[in-house]
Amino acid sequence: MKQIYIFLVCLIAGILCVCCDNNEASKKIDIIFDTDANNELDDQHAIAYLILNDSVFNVLGITTNATGNGGNVDEHYKEAERIIMLCDKLDQIKLFKGANRSFERIKNSLSDPQFDGYQSVDFIIEQALKYNKKNKLTVLAVGKLTNIALALEKNPEITDKIRLVWLGANYPHPGEYNLDNDIPSMNYLLNTNVEFEIATVRYGEKSGTDAVRVTKNYINTTMPGLGPVIKNPIIGRHGGEFNNFGDYSVNLFEHIDYPDSIQSRALYDMAAVAIVKNPAWATKTEIPCPIMENRVWVERPDNKRKIILWENFDKESIIDDLYKTLRRNTP
């Protein structure tokens, strides 16, 4: 009788533990991160920040694409892989190669099983089909929008299953790197009904992610040694061996050009991850969905379709949370 009692107690305890685990998992944000990781240095900080916030995010996978800087998609894949390895998550995070070319140059070849970008595109579709209007998959894109546009073109059924957050655009002004790398992919998505949010960049303005800046001196002072320590060091893209992300961050800042005398760089992409984690770190505004024609924004005030603009980012809170996240994951 005593043995039966013990068995029942253990069984109930096990069920309760499973339920707690499931509840904990259900609270996390399911997310796919789409990146041109080898472009400069903000993608790397965004990836580390994202995957080390594993109590907040359930990272289903990281998809890559190639923009004008950083080589072809193989190089962007390799850089994303380096960061995953530095965060000691290689066995947990799925990584995929995506589009080299633009939406217009790829969209007519989607019937080819191995079209340009198929690994990332097919993964986005496969995952998005598991969601619905009330429970959407978050896709956070911090490069060109090619992979996501191709996914919706190939399978429109996923349109209402995705919440798309994009780091891009100087809206309402023209220009911006991610946008200029594939304007047709952005216009295509703006003309669908996919839930669309823009974390604005706005070069030189205080209201966009360009204001979320850190100096080389700050990085040199705070970052060394931060993050998990791995047994087998990686070779950085500029050479050298690294066994933690903090040291690699210092190296990235050592090999970058600076637009100002205080030697600061914006962590655009990391700021986009931050506001998905905590929406209070920026303000959001709903507007009628515009379109871009001849590289100029055209307002459509009567458009019933609405999108969200994120602006006025809380630089201090965002940078502080990056540091705390890395510190929390440091042995």
C-alpha cells in the first residue's frame, strides 16, 4: 500500500512539473529571426541578445539573407553560426540559408525545389502554418524583406498567421539600407494583409533606432568576457580566436568605421529585438499603410489597411538590458 502511495505521489508531481513546463513555454514569444548577419555589427548583438533571452523568446530558427555588404549568403550564414556557437546554442538553434538575390528576380522560380533562398523560405512557411489569426508567429526581420515576401508569395495561406516586425526605413523620409536592398519585397508585403510593424531607423534623428548608440569606449569597458564561455573557440570574421561573445563584440567594434568623432555605432537590430521583448521601450503609432513609388513614400490616408510604426526608443533601458542579459549568462 505504501509503495502505491509513493507511486501516486511521484506520478502527480511529475504531471505538475510537465504542466508547469508547458505553461512556462506558452508564455514565451515564438519567433523566427531573419538577418543579414555579416553586414556590419548590429546583427551579431541582436542574435546574442535574442537567443540569450531564452526565458522570453522561443527561437524556432534563424534565417539569413544577403544584402549589399558582407558577401553572399554563405558569409551571412557563417557569421550567424559564429554567434550561435559563442552563445553555446549550436545544438538548440536551427539556422538556414536564404535569398541572395531580390524578390523580383526570384519570385518566378518558386516552383523550382531549390530556388534561391528555398531553405529559409520553406522553413518560414512550415513554421507559420502551425499558427493562426489569434496566435501568430512573430517574424523579426532585420535585413531586406526578400525571404518573407517569397514565403507569402509561395503560400499565401500564412498571411494571417504571421506578425511581421521589420527593422527598416527612415519613414516618412526615403532611403535606408534594408529598404533600398529590396524595395519591391517591402511594397509586396505592404499590399498584403500580413500584420506589419516597422521599427524605424531614421539616420541622424533621435526618434529612430539610429539613436540607440554605443561608443567604442563603452564596448571596450563593459563587454570583455561577457556571455557563456565555450570550450572550443571560434575564428572571428576578422581573424583571432574567441570563446565568449563579449570579447568578439570588442573585436567587431575594433574593425568598423565610425561616422562621428566619439566613435559610436547604432545597434539598430538589437533595439528591434528589445521592443519585441518589452514594448514599453518605444512608442507605437498606427497609420494607414503607405507605399513607396520611385523611392518616395506615398501616403494612402483612405487605406483601411493599417500598419504600426515604432519610434522614440528608450536607449538607456535597451542598452542596459543588453548588458544585463550578457552578464546573467556569464559564468
